[in-house]
Amino acid sequence: MKVFLVRGGSCAEDVTDAVRAMPGIGAGMTAEELEGILARIPVPIAGDRYVSAPDRVWPGWGFDPGKSGDERFIKPRPPAGWRYDDKSGTLYRAEGRRDETEGPSGCGVGGKT
């Protein structure tokens, strides 16, 4: 399970590590217990909220507070010519050959840009 800061209808930041380091947070907690604790943590900006999410969710996913459970999380739809990698949460070009200096999203890797 992951924990996200939700801002403006989007899973803006993965804060799982920071939340797990907090006193009183245990590995054996139910999602309901964790949600109760998350609701009491002050948020940086009014309207933000912390939510527990399944491991398959990545930053940039949409969030619908009107739904419940895993249905609250909305997987991004890649634009034409792109694909979404469920394992890494990145976009990559669907067609053509990537340069070996490019990562899955087309960003430079290994110090190359």
C-alpha cells in the first residue's frame, strides 16, 4: 500500500516513506485504520488530503473523492503515439526507435541529456 498527497484531483506526491516513519503507523494496519490517521495529518494547502492507495498507483494518477476504495484512482490515458508503463508509471513513445540515452519517458539517463 502507498500513501499519496492528493492535490487538485491528482496524486501529486508519493509520501509513503515519510508516513511509514511516523510513530503509531504499523505494517499490520488495515486501510481503514490508516485512512483515519491520514485524515488527522495537517496538509500543506487547504483542499489537499492524504490517502492510502494500492501499489499500482503512481504520481500523476487522477483521484475522484466521490468514489470509494480503489475506484477513486484514475489511471492516466497516454496521448496519441505514447504508451503507459504500469510497472514504472512512466510514458514512453509507442512508435519509432528510442535513442539509447533515453529512459522510458524519453528523459535522458546516465548523465546524458
